[in-house]
Amino acid sequence: MAPMSRNITSAPEKGVFPLDHFGECKQLAQDYLTCLEKNENEARPCNDLAKRYFECRMDRKLMVKQDLAELGIDGPAFLASVSGRSSGPAHR
Amino acid sequence: MNQQSRFCSSSASFRKPKSQATAAELGLYWGAAAVGMIGFSYATVPLYKIFCAATGYGGTVSGVETVEVKMKRRAEHPNEKVERAAEQREITVWFNSDVAQDMPWEFAPTQQNVRVRPGQSTLVFFTAKNKTDKPITGYSVYNVTPDKAAVYFNKIQCFCFEEQRLRGHEEVDMPVFFYLDPEMASDWNCRNIDDITLSYMFHRVADEDLEEEDLDDNAPTLIKLHGPGIPPSTLTANSQLRVTSLSPAA
């Protein structure tokens, strides 16, 4: 029985990013992209710049204000800080 | 062989009455079997749905959980196996961009790929530039391949489905904020997937499809959505945001 090969497309959870028509956060976007290039396109080292870009958007009402950690930008580090344990192998 | 000959001999001695009785019984049994098989073939539809929902086979999305809910669940009840697998796995997300034939925009990703770990949200950009003099409205649709990985790809926020208007010669950054479920790292079906491709395509909204208000260049851009089942909540999320007013003189 072959599985149905459908394209799974759904609306984005937080909706649509309003366009930054006036380029207010463009410089921060550039900084982030430069960081990506320097790190061979690895996303994790550039997290702080991504956060600064989002903060810029939030300040200019181009994004709903929200704690970015809730959206998973820190990934496992956020989990460790919330649950108060190290993100290493389990201690049973 | 011995059993067979025993059976044959017993049926030979009781042939006539037994065969008459068994003919009716056989008819009943076969009839019941036929009805059972027809019933089962009807039952496979809901059974398959339950199976897919339980196992996620074929890319079925099991319920709609937002990233915040998922992160909270991970924080409160972390699954060590999943977290460890996600920590060690690196996925490369590639980007693809297209425009429809009648769409005079330059649309491209700003990075060819990005290396991410499941369980951590990532920001990426596309840029779009209107090559003509007049304002042009477009909307984009997206696609994630392979299908097996698409079920783990969560788009937190992006620029798809909504009509976007660019003034003549305007160039703008279009961010995409996405999250890959950490469960992907421990999914046996996805064990060989190290690359995911995110493709966007921009379509043009013809001027005749735009309403009167849209053609009035001084009016703020109205939000119109193109796409399957956009929940009304996306509109309320945007309602407190500034709606840009575009004027041709700027």
C-alpha cells in the first residue's frame, strides 16, 4: 500500500511577517547573513544576531512581541535552563 | 498423507447426507466470508486513518501543535533519547526559489543552504526585487521535500500565502523562521535524511483580480490570504501590527 504522497503545506503558525518596506532592520539582517557565511552556513553560532534581528522587528511592530526562547531559538539550552538540569546524558 | 486418506475414507462412507448438509453450510460460510471481506474493505478507510494518525506514515500531521506548546512539552517532560539524538544530528536545509512566468520579480534565497539541528528554530532570508516600474502584487506558496521530513518541518513565521506588494524597483528582505521537530532524529523512517529542500514560488496577482482599494496607491495594504485552510488566528496575530501604506511618490 503506497503512502499518499501529498505536499504538506500549512499556514505558518504565527502568521505572516509584514514586509520591512523601509529597510529598518536590513542592517541586522545583513549582519546575520555575514555571520552565516563566516560559519559555513551553520545556524547555531549566529543565534544572537538572529535574536537582535527579531528584537528590531518587534520594536518596530513588524513582529508580535514574544519571548524568543518560547519559540525554540535557543533549542536545548532553553530546556536546560527551564528544567534546571544539564543538557547532557540522563541521570537516573 | 495418512491424515488425508483418513479424511477421504470417512467422507466416502458418509458421502450422501454429509455432502448435502455441508453444501448448505458451505454456502453459508462462503457467503459470510464474502460479506466479511466486503465489510473489511469498507473498514480499511477509517482503520487506515487511525493507523496513519498514530504512526505518521505517509506524512500525516497528527494534530496541530504550535512550537510554543512543543517547547513547553520538551521542557516539562524531556525525552532523553530524542534530545540526545537531536543533539547529534545535523540537517542541511537547501533553498529553492521560483517565480511564475508572468511575474517580473527577481526572487532568490540569500543563502544557498543552512545547517541546523532538529529542535532549534532557525532564521533564513529570501530577497525579492520588483524589476518593473509599477507596483506588483504577488503571493507565494511553498513546498518541503522529502515528504517524510515535511511532517517535522514547522514554519513559525514566513511570507507565504499573503499578498505582498512591491513598489516599482523595490527590493525587500523576506524572512522565514522555522523549526525542525527533534523527533525527526529518532524516526527510523528519516534515518537517511540529511538534506531537506524548502522551495518557494511567487505567483502574480493580476490587476483585475485586485479590488478597487488595492489599486488606490495611497491606501494601506490589505491582507488577503491565498491558501488551504488558513486559520482565522493568523489574521488576529497580525491585527496589532502596523500595516504599511505604500505611496508611489516615495
